[in-house]
Amino acid sequence: MKAFNPFLLSIILVIGMFASCQNSRKELVVQKLEINPNETAQIQLSQLYSEVEIINLNESNEVFARPNKLIAKNNCLYLLSGPAIWVYDFDRKLKLNLIRRGNGAGEYLGIADFQIEDNGDILINDLDGRKMIRYNAKGEHLNTINHGLLSYNFIKIDDVVYLNSGVLLNNKSSYRVNCWDEKTASLTHGYIKQDKNLSYLSVIEDKNFSGFNDTILYCQSFSNTIFRLTNEEAIPYLKIDFGACSMPESFPKEYSQLRPFMEDIRLSGYASRIDGYYENAQYRFFMYSYKDLRPFVWHSKQTDQIFHFSLFEDDLLFPGIVQETGYNSKPVFMDGNYVYVSMEAYLFKELYEKHSAQSLQATVQITASEKLQKSPYQQTLNEIYNTLDINSNTLIIRYKIKS
């Protein structure tokens, strides 16, 4: 048998190390999305959406506050409103009102976030109780996960729960994101070390995780970097580059309280507080803060087209009425085909009345060669308007995304 050549072995090792380094470099390539906060536009929603449906949940006598979160899944709408989760089917019929406040078995102090599993189970995260509780589709308690962490949002993939603690200081962990393994019933590892000096930046965010296919993304308000979470580490995935308006990394370290920081960042002209981040295989969306504006960014990954706007005209529902972007118009849920927006009854009535007044004025001034702008859904708008008062439940507006 021939002896193995030591020189050949060293060559193989060098090639292997080089290939490994090359793979690591590929893994660490960070995408960049360049956004100039001084160049926002006004768009028409028909540029993004092809049709719209108004889901009116006022047919029953049940009353709820504006939902903090919405999930459309299993042919149902799941709404988190205050201490309860409301479940409606797409025929607008109430299927479940889940409210279990208390300190007993299967009870929670408050719901910080929830997720719906494929089999219909409802998994909620109890911030103050430092635990997660699972209920079946009927609202019956199945089990409790005592993770012991102060945590807001979460995402569950297979048997692993990724819990966001942000900059909250936890006794059990010094990481912003922590993994709970249901198989071993234990915390396994964490991502992104917390900085104790930044604990004052504790703000409640609508959304920190976005998942599609086998990708889990994580973002925080005062960071312009979106991270991709693997089994072992948080890898920088996307950089939101605001150019000269980007907040320096050292800026938050100059403060120890949230109020003066928020006041100064508004006056400074820095863009920050990325919120409501969604991404799937086709597009990504987020909102951010700049001075007194809350611009939206819609990015088509397939065409690389960016819609960056702070004003919009919903020409599907209220043609001719210009609205500002902000929390009232921010999507509360997205999937591959639809975008969901919650609209409070008072706002719907205001927009309807503005559009009606504008249409009446246009009717008086119209000439033979002009066409009156009317919503293609005018009859539906009329019917809903006549059933609402300012105390009615929030309406859910579902837009179909243009292919």
C-alpha cells in the first residue's frame, strides 16, 4: 500500500479552508436597501393592489377595541384586542372569544403576542407571567411553557420558539432573542447580546419577527440592520441605508432616558424606528420615523421596484382623498396574496364623508368632458356607512396584491 503524501494532505487542507472561508463570505454578504427620507412620493393604492374587500365585524353584538395584532389563517381571522383573542370566520361569524385572565392554571396576566399553529392551536405569550400558554381551537387549555423570560413578540418554527426580549433585562438571559426548545423544555441559546446601558430603549413594537420558507428574520426599532437567525447565530441580512439621515450607532449611547432621546432624534433629522417589518419571497414592507413623518417602504424583490411614500390616495375606496401614512394605515398582517389593514369606524366615516362632499362639489362643477371619480365599491361603502356609528367595531380592509 502506498504511503499518503504529506504534501498532498497539506494542499487538501488549504483548499478545504479556502472553500470554508469562501462559504462564510457568501453567508456574510449583507443586502442593502437605500432609502432617502427626503424623497418620499405620493402614490395611488391601485399601483400596489388590484382589488379590495371590507370585512365588517359589526353584525354581532360583540364589541372589541382596535386589534393589536391580526392573523388570517385556517379560513379565519384571529384578532388580539386587549386581554382577549377574537376568532371570526370569513362569513363574519364569531367562533371564539378567548379570555382567560388570572393566576390560575391556563390563565394569563396579559397577552403580549400570539401565534396560530397549523392544527388551529392558539399559542400566546404572557409578558408579565413570563410564560406561554397553548389552547386548542375551542379555547381549551392544553399546556403551559414556563420560560421565565420577560418577552414581547415571538415566532415558532417546528419545535423551537424564538422569544424577543429586546433590551429588557432578564435574570435568565443576557440576549435580545432567546430560543426555547419544546422537546427538551429548556432555553437552549440566545442571539445578540444586550447592552445594559441601552435598557432605557424599551419600547413596545408591533412586530420583530418575519418568517417565510425556512428563513427567520429579526429587526428592532433602533437598528437599521435586519438579522437572519440560523440554528446558532444571528447573521446580518439586510441593511436599511438612510444615507446622511442614518442615525450614528453612538447616538443612543448619549442618553439614559427614552423621552429626551425620542425628542432629540426627531429634531436631529435622523431616520429610525423601523417597525412593522414584513418579508416573504416576493416583497418586503416596513414603516419608519423621520421628523414628524411615518413613511412607508414597499419593495418588490422580483422587480427591485421601491415604493417610498408618505402620502397616498386610496383610489379603490376613496378616490381623490389624500391620506398620510402612519399607524392608522399601516398593514397589520400580510401573506403572499393579501394585505390587511384595520380601520376604526370613526376614520371610515370621516373618509366617506370627505369623499361624498368632494363628489357633490365635483357634480356641481362637472362639464360634459369630465368624469366624476367614484369608487368601484360605492354601493358597499354606502351600505356599511349606514350601519356604523363612531363606537362600532374596527373594520378590516383586505387588499389583494397585484401579481
